Amino acid sequence: MIASMESLKHKLRSHLDDTVRAELEQAVMQGRSQRGHHTELGLMCEQASLMSLAFSEFQLALRDDRDDPVAAVHLAQHYRERGDVDRALGLLQRLVDRSPDEPDWLAMYVEILVEEQAQPRAEQAIERAAQAGLNADVAQRLRSLLRPPSDSTTREPTTPAAEDSFPLPSEADCIRFHTLFSGREGVYARQWTKRDGHGGYSPVHEPLTPAVIRNHLLGTYTLGVYPVRLDGTATFFALDLDIDKGALQRARGDHAFAETLRQSLQQEGPRLLKVLGDLGFEPLFENSGYKGRHFWVFLQQRRQRPHCTSWDVCSCPGRLLSSRLICIWSSSPNRLD
């Protein structure tokens, strides 16, 4: 079993594909009746985006060893994403009782308590952790979660670190985000990255929930959605404006050329906004970093028969920029590419 585990770990690191996932699923099924290795298998399943299997493996790990902290914290996260807050809090309560000054466990525990409007319990946990040696900056950051964001009369002066932080997404934020980016039912994508820097997205065959979205907004992991729904409709599309890869490479050693790219991007962005506006859309503009811009368009109602394609809509001199229309609509029943 140990030899096969090491082989699977190597395959997951080097080349994750459907064959490796099938091999991992087989290993999980064969080990269900055995004791041991369930935490390792759970972590491997998470790496392979096999979340349902990971969930059950962490449960089995705690069956074998109820004090396994790795299995407990991962299972708590799974319960949280599934909306089972009571079970998540129960696991985290045991972890925090055992190690009150462990910052990651405490942070998740406090976040859930604040979401559940249980600030007094959260405050008690922070004070206990501070007495046990919790870093003062971490304690202060957690205490800031207890203050209502609209309470400007009691808010303490912000420090530079606090000014640079982002507000935590509320439940309403997550539900709104879920509504705007609703896509294919019963599946979403999750990003993965290898140690050599290569990465991609793999499908997770589970419903996309506001709890999952919250972790995406918090940066716990990066998600994607498949815009075309099962009935062949979509509720949004996006325009992706990027600097050509060859131009990006040249800009790294040529400051004058890099400035030309920056100016070209600044000029092209407003032009595409105007094009979309002339077509009757009200796009949401997003700066995707130095290399590009995103233009999101949310539709008031679902549109039938979307035809997704890569369509060059850029006429920038010198081909410095490339633009792809991710989703356009056609009146003919074209197949989905």
C-alpha cells in the first residue's frame, strides 16, 4: 500500500489526468475497509479535485484517529462548504480547545462564528488564544472581524496593514456572486498548479454553493464555471483583452517597448467598452493585471443557443494585443465548440 501511495503521489505531481484520477479512485475504494493512510488519500483526492472522495477519506481518518488534526481541519472545511456549520464548528472547537493559539484553526473558527452572529464565542476564543501566546498582530486582525463594518463611530483608527486588507465577503455577497456567475449545473472547475509552475483547471462534479464561492473570494483556491447551462443557455459572457505573448517577452528587456504596450492597452480598453456599449451592453470592466483587461457582460435573461468561440476583434497596429470574445450568440443552432 505504501509503495502504491508513493507512486500515486509522484503521478499527481508530474502528470495529473483522468487515468491518474481513475487509479486514485481505485486505491481509495480498495482501502475503504482498511485502517490508516486515509488522511494522505484525502489530501491526494483534494489535489485531484475529487472532493466527494476526499470528504469520505477524512471521515475515515477520524474514525481511525479522532485526534488527527490534519483530517479534522480539512473535514471541517468540507462541512463548511456543504453548509453543515454545526459539524464544522464541532471539529474546530476540539482543535482550538487543544491548541488555542494555532492561527489557521482559530481564524476559520472565528470566521464561522462571526458568520453565525456568535461574536461573544468568537471573542472568548481570541482572548483565550492571546493568553496562550497567540501573536498580537494575528489577534488584532481577528478582533477586527468582530466589529460591524458599518459601525464607524466605534471603529478604531486603521493601521497601514488594515487599510491594505480587503473586507470579508458576506453571505449576501456570495449569493450575489453565485447568481451572476451561474453556469453549468452540478459542476465547476478548480485550479491546480504543479511544482514546476504548470497548471490548469479540472472539473469538480459537485454543486457550486455560496460557501465554495466564499473560499474563492477569500483566495483559499481559484474556481471557474462552465457558462453554458444544461439547457443550452447562458447568463453572461466575457471579452478577454490580452497582450500578445511574444510582445510580453520582448517587453521584459525593453522598457520603451513596455511603455508602448501599456499605452496601447490603455487605448484599446476604452475602445472595446464603447463597442460593447454601442451594442447595447453595460459591461463590467476588470483590470486583469499588466497583461490585459476583462469585460464581463451579465444578461437580464438567459439566452438560447450560445456559440462559444475565439474571435479576433482587435485591430491594434503591430498585433501587440489580442482579444478573444469568449461567448457570442448566433441565431443558427451551431454546436458548442
